[in-house]
Amino acid sequence: MAGGSPLRLGFLMFPGFPMACLTSAIEPLRAANEITGRQEFVWTLVAETATSVRSSAEIGFQPDRTLQEADGFDHLYLLSPPTAVFSDARRSPARLRWLDRTGVTLGAFSGGIFPLARAGLMEGRPCSVHWCYEAAFKADFPAIEAREVAILREGRRITASGAGAVFDLMLRLIEDRLGRDCMTEVACWFQHPFVRDADASQKVPVARAGGTTDSLPNAIRAAIGLFESHVEDPLRIPDVAAAVGLSGRHFERLFKRETGQSPLRYYHHLRLKKARQRVLYSNDSFREIAVSVGYQSSGPMSRHYAEIFGVSPRDERRLTQSLRRTSPARIEAAE
């Protein structure tokens, strides 16, 4: 069991960060301290400047210290939307690299993986990326392996995809330090239903089905996996049916029963949702985005995009950029 110095954690907040990730990190640690009657964990709120940082919920948090003052941590986690940029593009990434050299474990929650990667601190390391941001992340950082797991602990890098995953990660840190009994008691305090394994997949909704992909029959899950891996070079539906061992008619019927959509419509929507991630969270041209999701030009993609989302990609990007200029916290981060 633990003894001696507490585990010291810092949370580096960027404007628009997902508040649920911060509370999901702090609350289990607070509970562990109360249960043991000891200060086993201490935490510090950090920001690039000393001014209040507004979260995605429009609630402001006053940092305890600035990034340039940050020192003495065991772990430092970045919390941000995927569009976050450093206000000091030279000194802030340099400070993170210095903390890395001093042995600090660095990590990211939700969109925080974007500034961590932009600081050059994820090269040669896999990471967890929220499924909402996966297409944009792969476009920005093609050399970094993005895995579809909720939590990834890789040496001195720890990434968690969203607030639920952050809570699970904190339970694991509590178990590492204080044992399974304490971890279980903390989970029960919050009526947390289960603790996911380290390699558990993210929960991804199935369009119009009210379920998640992990609850689907194996053949349908395999088909969706093929769709996911062939976004730029779309497959023929009969070929997908054959690949998962079903006749074309049975595949169509089973797929629609399980997802509420035909395979073709599901595949079409999937590709356009990947396009939307890049419209919202990247500066790629519309032609680049169109090609990346299997269109030869941007015109047809834009028409289909407007049909599904009710707005053209150009207008949606313009509106999003306008909101970011007026209030960064209004761009919602994945929780």
C-alpha cells in the first residue's frame, strides 16, 4: 500500500475543455482521500495564463498556477477541445517537453490529445482518440497510431477518450496505489457500474438503433469494421456481405434489423460523418476532405452533406469558426 508522498497530478486546461473530464478525474481522487483519511492524491489546476479558463459548459475555472510555473508533478494531463492551440506557440510546448525530460507522466483527456501531439510529444507512441475526433486526428497526425480503446497507458503517456474513460483511469490509479478494496469502495460511492479493462473498446452509437456497436452480432460488427477501414476507397455491399459470410439478401435484412438502416445508407452516412469531423476540426480543403471519404470532387460530397446535416460544409465551417472567434468555450468538446 501507499506511503510517503502523495501522487501529484496537474490538469492543464484550454478554453472550451470538457468539464466532465475534469470532474471525473478529481472526484474519485477526493473520495479515495476521504476513505483512507490521508492525502494520497493532490491535484492542481494549470493554464497557460493566470486568467480564468471557461469550460465547454461555460463555467470558468481559476488555475492554481500557470504552465510556466508548473513543476513537481508526477502526472500532467491536457484537457481541451480538438481545436485548441497554444497561446504561446513557442514557450508552452517547450515547457511540456521539459516536463517530459524531468520524468513527468504526460497524458490527455478527450480533445487534449491534439495539443499534446502538436507539442511533438506523441511521436512513435499510440494513443486513445475519441471516436468523434478520429478522422480529424488521423488527418492531422497520420504518423501517430490512434487506437479505438477507451484508455491507453503506454509508458509515461496516458490517454483517455472521454469522461467515463477518465473516471475508469482514476480508479486504476487508485487501485495501483491503494489496492483493489479501496478502488471498489470509491466506485461504489459513485454507483459506478463497472471498471473497464485497460484495452476495452470505446462505446460507439449505432445510428437510429439505440444501441452500441459492441452489442451487434459478429457479422454486422465485422461489416462495420470493413466500412470503417474503407472510407477513402468504398467497397461494394455484395463484397462486404460475402466477406462476412452472408448472402446478399440475408445481410441486407440482418443489417437493417440491427441498425435501422440499409448497409448502403449506413456506409454513406458513416463516410459523411468522417467528412464532418474534418470540416469541424481541421483546415483541410473541401476537395481534400471529399477525396478522403471516397468522392472524386467536393461538389457531390457537399450536396450529400447538406442533405444529411441540413447545412453545407462551407457554411458549417464558417459558423464554427465564427463561434470560436467570439467564444472558444462554445465549441463543445466530447465528454
